[in-house]
Amino acid sequence: MAGGYYLVTVATQKRCPHFLTFEDACCASRSFYHPRVADSATTLSFVVMPDHIHWLLLLNGKLSEAVRCYKSYVSLGVGERIWQDGFHDRMIRQEEDLKAVARYIVGNPLRAGLVSNINHYSFWDAAWL
């Protein structure tokens, strides 16, 4: 639903850790801001994990189109189709705190034990910085 806030999770095929390489993680991070992706969704926060991404967005069009477009640009940049079919989404209610959802997203590398300080992880962003 256009105008709605969504938390989206997309996993790589067979949970293969494609984003352990700097180049692929950079591609996945940049693709949130590709003009065609931005036409469908405004990125509020994201994190690129080794085998999946979390994306908090404000929908400008159709959710399936936003996710399809994002996945396409990452696959083109990486040079192969890397995503599982489909995605998981949850609409964020107006009464929920978007900043709290963004903090949850950004905290994923800490909870996964990838870093002990979020400043040591490069592949995340939040509109409230």
C-alpha cells in the first residue's frame, strides 16, 4: 500500500553468504538508493548481512515492484542471480516507533556477532543519523 511503512527481509539463495565480499556488500548497499528503486520506495534504514538484507522503507508504489527492482539491481551488479524467490514483509503501524525498528535493523550485525561495535560494520544506514 503506497504511503505505508514496511520492514522487508530478503534472503540469498540457500542462504549463501554473498555479501562477505566487500564489492558485493557495497553493491547491495548502493542499490537501495538506485533511482529506479527510489521511485518505488524511500529507504529509511537498511542492513546488509552476509546472507540477507533488512530494509525499512516508505512505499511510493507497489511493494513487490520495489523489492523486485532492488533484487534486480543487486543481481546485475554482482553478476548473477543470488536471491531466493519472494521476501518477508511486515507493515509498520503508525503507532510503532520507526526509529526503534531502525535500531533493531542496525543492531543485526551486533546480535549476529559480526562486530562488537556497530561503527566497525560498514553496510548499514538509517535516515536518523
